[in-house]
Amino acid sequence: MKRACAESLSEIFAGLFHIEFEGWQLVILNDCGELDYCDECISPDGRRWSFENVGSDDLGPIFLLSTQERAVLEQLLQQL
């Protein structure tokens, strides 16, 4: 996993954080130091998922993580 933007997660107080992982491109909203939601995911083959296309009853990838998984993800992102 690598950062795909100029600023680190801690430098982005409220804004979009771009990462790449095994060909996947992910854009996550950092809101006051906490992961809020996944704004966009692009798979290596070009398939795209976007938060703006989500219905009110749908959950994005961040919301599907357990509390422990979310904490691990936040730790990993802080290290980028």
C-alpha cells in the first residue's frame, strides 16, 4: 500500500486521502483525523465504485469493516 497524494494522512485534517494498493486506487475522506467514508474505488481492471452513486440504504466499504479492522486500517494509513 502506498500514498498517492502529496500530504500524509495526518497533514490532511479534513479532506481526501488517495492510496494505491495492488493496482487498486482508493480515495478516502479524512474528517478531523478519522476515516469517514470511501469516496471512490477503482479496480485494476477499471471498474469504478463511487460514494455519490450510493443510495441512502447502501453502505460503503469503510462502513463494512469491523471496529478492529477499521483501527488497523487507520494505523496502516498513518504510517504512509
